[in-house]
Amino acid sequence: YVFLPPVRAGPIRELELNTSVFLDRENNKVTVDLRKHKTRARYEPVIAELCRELVPSVLDYVAHYWEKLKRNQVHQFLFVNQKGSPFSSSGWSSHVQSIFQRKTGQRIGNNLIRDSFVTYVYGKGVTEELKESLAEFMGHTTETAQEWYYRAPGTVRRQAGVDFTTATARQIMNTHGSE
């Protein structure tokens, strides 16, 4: 779930085999179509190949567990609840939170994952091009991603401006001396 830039929960929850998840066993690839996001009218389709670390797990899940977990229900949803049905929105949210609770000791929801991701990446001083790419993958403009998801404290957010001003002042001092 965290190997892609964090998209909204809906497109992940609603993945369906042969409709939005495409398995290429021959080439050991899995492609996902995440166009079912709420801002899809404004942004390009999000179609991505899963990273190679996830492919074996997805292929194994579909080959050995998926049909059993569906309990003979007729649907193609990749992720199913304990009854074999597609997850409801709240059911998926609870499921994700419980996974993080088991693995980390913290109940972490999809929005906090998005907040944490943007805060971490932007805190690394990445290029505007990378910010734009990540924001688009998340279904936002860079301005919206910055405003809604970047949760660094004000002192951290202002540090880049302080660093720039200091570097500029030093450059001027080195060029012109201390007049």
C-alpha cells in the first residue's frame, strides 16, 4: 500500500482484476489503473506498473488465495472483506488502520499516510519537477498538495527561506567583501 505515492483509498479499494488490475505473469508485471479517483476529471489517468517488490505477492495472492477468500462470490474486486465481499469505504479504512496498528502499534489512516508522505518528501528539499509529479500522481496540483498535506511545523517550512537568504548574503559578501 505504501510502495506507490499515496493515492486516495477508493481507487485501491476498488481495484478489479482485468478491469483495473492487469497481471502479466509471463513478464512478471502487474499494472494498475487508478482512474477511479475523485479528481479524475481534472487530471491525467493514473496508470502505473507496480514495483517489482510487490509483484510476487500480488501474483501469489491471486493464484492461491483470492478465489478462496471471495467465497464463491461473483465479482472481480481484488481486495475482499471477511465475508468475501468488496470492502465498503469505512470497512477499507478500518482494515488499513488495523494493519498499521498490528505492524507499527499506531492506527494510521489513508489521509495520514498522504500527509506523512508529502511532509517527508517535501522535507527532503526535492525539485519542483518531482513535487509536481508526486502531486499529479496523488490527484492534486503542487499547491494543493503543499497546502493540504504538507504538515511540517512552520519553523521547518521557513528554514528553506532562511537557508536561501543566508547563502545569498554569503555570496554577496564573498563577491563584494564586507563593505
